[in-house]
Amino acid sequence: MADRVEPIFFPRSIAVIGASRHKGKVGYAILRNLLVNEFQGTLYPVNPNAESVQGIKAYPSIGDVPDQVDLAIVTIPADAALEAVEACGKKGVRGLVVITAGFREIGGIGVERENRLKELVKRYGMVLVGPNCMGVINTHPDVQMDATFAPTPPLRGHISFLSQSGALGVAILDHARNLKLGFAKFASLGNKADVSGNDLLMSWEDDPETKVILMYLENFGNPRNFVRIARRVTKKKPIVAVKAGRTEAGSRATVSHTGSLGGSDIAAEAAFTQTGVLRANSIEELFDYAMAFARQPLPNGRRVAIVTDAGGPAIMCTDFLIENGMEIATLSDATVASMRAWAPPEASLRNPVDLIASAGAAEYRKAVQAVLRDDGVDAVIVIYVPPIVTEEVAVASAIVEASRGSPKPVLCNFLGRSEESPGFVELVTNSIPSYLFPESAARTLAAMHRHRAYLERDEGTFPAFEVDRSAAGRIVAAARAAGRTRLRETEAMDLLKAYGFTTAKTRMAKDVNDAVAAAIAIGFPVVVKAVGPALVHKTESGAVALDLRDEKDVRAACARIAKRLEKAKVLREGFVVQEFVKGGRETIFGMVRDKVFGPLLAFGLGGIYVEYLKDVAFGLAPVTDMDARRMIRSIRTYPMLEGVRGEAPSDVPALEEALARLSLMVTDLEEIQEVDLNPVAALEAGNGVRVLDARILL
């Protein structure tokens, strides 16, 4: 794939179709940026109304260019752009960047135009970025290409950025320059008619110039490929993403617990968690992360030392670190003693190290050196509230000097000092990120630790189970042939058994006499449930009777349930009789097929309270054995499964296997839309799990 996008990022010649003499035109800005940034190849302005543009000989059409053209930048109106693209194909142009808007984003005729554009690109074997984009950048000294209309020239660096928004891309380039952040490559993808974010991830995976990948996403072209590719790339370099579109207005109604708990943004969050992509909640946070990942080493652990001249910001920083899973390091007695030798008696040296307001450059240099030498410290956050009488550049220089050569990350908060302040400039030009507020530094350091943990975690393997796919297929086919989108409970249980689940013994009963016969066959005690199209949550409808110990109990329960449903005018098709499983912790397993990501798995403590507790973990199928383990251990109430207050632990390995089996089932059977297994009894360790109730929608 790196070879596929090579004509986009490594052209030896570029034609600007629509190159203009008039300032304010996109064709003017792009050609000027290529000139100002000293593109190392040959430029061919294409303009039928000019002999030269910005001092370079112009050509009436791409076909009139006498030499080979590697890349064409198209800026002319949409209808004419299609003609130009076809001419590029005939010319043998390998790469296209179509800046022009008026395609799929406008609907109607725009959709037709984009389909025609894709057909032309495919016919001539070209590679396309866009349409409706702002262009591409490669700062490599051998290329030096700024083929965008952004007014701010990029700095050279080791961040590669892909954006679906052109306007946002302009702002990003401008802000990055203020932060002294440089780029290796930049691409505004627009409508993603051809080259996608996945293509660029694969291209940048082994790109030696790219150390950090930043993404602004509005949608995922092929989310399953994204999960597969990102899982691999993040083991080599960090990916930080902003995903717009957190809310899903007008989402469809669901009848299962899982459906009511899920949603596309939850699926996106699951994808990021599963693949190690760090999600930033804003563009500001994206750049907070970028400053640190591009400039500092990763921490080896979660123990943080804070050096400050003010107690308040240090307390806020401490709180934020703890809330984000970090720890306040315990400084050794030797470290404290070394600082006591020179620190004022009013200073607090136990961490946070509060040097008080009179601290200057010398005190900061000694304190930062001391905590960095401490073996119990993995990272340092330096907070400085600049008094009027103190020179902030001197303090910044002292921090730079103290941290030079250390393998531990150092992040700064010069409180209230933005990117224009001289202290900020001194720090970032010497590769130390500085933030406006302490929370930003703490949140960023926590993200760095999460990435370190991801690099070290075991990704596991996809389990192979012996399952009866033929039996499962027959069950699904029979329901579809009957025109049903919901499996009967006995069918659902049979489907689960085909995939190796252990279920409670279950039989269907048309009436009371059938129910009694079923109970005798199963063996007392039993559970009786009414079934019907409207009986989704049976407990709320009073349609369940538990622990029935003899024939008399069964008859009385059936009569009681029938009378209650008749009074409520709820249609009943019959009864389900089931063995009564004693003990165990109630859990829920679920799946809703997200319209973007596919099967979204859910796990949590189950029973009637799941929608109120909302303590549920999500993951995307297929999951590895280690994915399943992490999902189960990530819920807040997981300690209850390990046993609390003398309770016996539940069979957690059996829960992990059940989640992996569910993943396999919903991956195999694409007809399944939703699964709700609630409750699933997690029995004592070594005794497995038992599915007690199942709803499966096709």
C-alpha cells in the first residue's frame, strides 16, 4: 500500500489544473505554496487563458504538457474537473488530488459526478485523494511539497496527520506552527472516493519519517479493516484520533438490553480501546498528546513526581493524575534529604515538591534533577506560576538543562502562559511540552502511560472452537422461512448449544398439561415463563415463576401467569419450562450489529438492574481470548466476580470462553441482528456458566 500512494506523496512532477494568476483563487494558492515551499520537482501550471502563471510557462491542457506528469492537482469546477481527470488518465498521470467540491457531499447530481470520478480513476489505474479536500503535504527534503491552499506553511517534523475536514485542516496547520510542531506528511481526504484513512495508516506504518499519526475522523470507510490495521500499526507508533459525531440522533429503537446500551459512538470507543488508538475528545487535546508523543519518551510506569512553586495547581494536578489511573510517586529518603540541603525551610519536599513562590531557576534545576534520579519516579510534571519578579525563560532553561539526557518524560505547566510566551518557546524548542493548565499535562501523561501499557500487553489469539454450523444454519433458515425475525426461546437455546454454550434445560409447552409433562421430564425444581410476541422483559410483566417444586406448583403458576396476562391484555403463545439453576452470579452477554462496525459485543453483571447500573463493557467481534479477558475485567463491579465478603469466586475463565463463543457465533451468522443473554449464571469457579434466558433477533 505504501507503493500505491507513492504518486501522491513522492511526485517528481506536478500539474496544477486551474493554476491562477489571481490571489484569492484556490489555483493561485496551491501553485504559490508549491513555489514558496520549494517543491523539488517540476511544476506545470495548466490554464488555457494564460501563457504563464506566477512566472512559470502554462499549458492549455494536461495533454499539452510535453513531459511525464506524476501528480495532478485539480481545482477547476466539478463538471470540467471530470473532463480533466479523463485527460489525466489518457496522459498517464499516476496520482490525482481533486480539490474541487460539488460531488457526493451535495447529493443528487453530486453523487453521479463522484461515481463517474471513481469509474475514471479505476479505468485508468490512477490513485485519488479527494474530491472536496484541501490537498496534501510531504516535508521530506527530497520532496518539499505543500500542495494545499493553507496560508500557513508547515514546519518539518515527524507527525503525519490525516483529516476528513479541509477547513479544519487549515486551522490545524496554523495551530501546529504556533506550537512549534512539525509534520512529515499531511493529507486532507475529503470524500475519500479512493484513498482512505486505512490506506494512509498502511502507508505510514513503516514510514521512517512518521513517528506519530494523528487523525480527524468523521466516519470509517471500512471499519473492520481499520480495526485490523490499527491493531498492528499502534504496536509500532502511537495513533491519536479525534472522532466527530458522538451522538446518533434518531437511532433505531431496540427491544433488547444490549440495543438500548449500545450505539455507534460506543462502537467507535470499543474499536479504539481494542486497537490501542488513543482517543482525544477535542482538537486541543489532540495537540496536547501530539506535543508529548513527538517530543518525549514514554514513561516506564505510572509513578509521577510533581515539582511546583504553588500548592493549588499541584493539588489539581494530583487529583487529575489519580483520576486517570496514575500514581503519585513516593520519593526516597535520600532524594528528600538531598533537596533539604538547599531548599528553604518552608518548602514541602515529599511530593508534590512545593518549592514555594520564591523559587527561581536554580531551585527548579536542582529539584527536577533530584526527582529524575529517584528510582521510584517514572515521570515528572513541572508546574511554574511565574511571579512578576522572576524571569520565566531562566526557569524554562533550568528545566531543559535538568532533564537533558534523562530517559524519563518531563512535561510542564507554565500556568497561564500560552504559546506566545517566551518560556513556552524556550521549552518546546528544546523538546519539552508545556501546557496552559495542569490538567492538560496530567491527562497527556496518562495517555502516554496507556500507550506504553498497550505496547506491552498480550493481544492473544482468536480461539478455535468445535461448533455445529450446520445445525445453527438450519435453525436460522427455519425462522426466516416462517417469516419470523425473532427466534423462539427454545430455538435460541438450541442455537447457543450448537455453538457450545451450556444452557438450562428448556422445553416448550402449549398449555398447562404440557407444562406439567415438561417439568416432570426436566426434573424439579423448575421455572415457568410465558412466551409471546410482546413478552420481551418477562419479569416486568409478571410472566415468570421460579423454584416450582412439584406438579401442583406448576399448575398454580401457569394459572396465575395466564390470569395476569389476560387482565393486562397481553397475548400469550404458551409456556417455556426450564430447570431452576440455583446459585451463581447473574451476568449479561449481548450483541447489537452496529450499522458501521458490525457486531458490537457487551458484557456486564446482569439481571433486572443492568439498564440502571450501566456497568457494561463493549468490544467488537471478532475478539481474541485476551480481548475477552480484558472486557470482563474492565467493568467496575468485576471484584464481585472474584468473590467479596467471603463469597466464593465465580468461574471467570468460563465467562471468557462464553464471550469468545458469542463472538464466533455472531461473526459466522450475519443474519443475527441482536442477542440478549440475560441472565447468564456464572457458577462457582470450576462449574462453568449457564444461559438461563435468551433473546435472538434476526
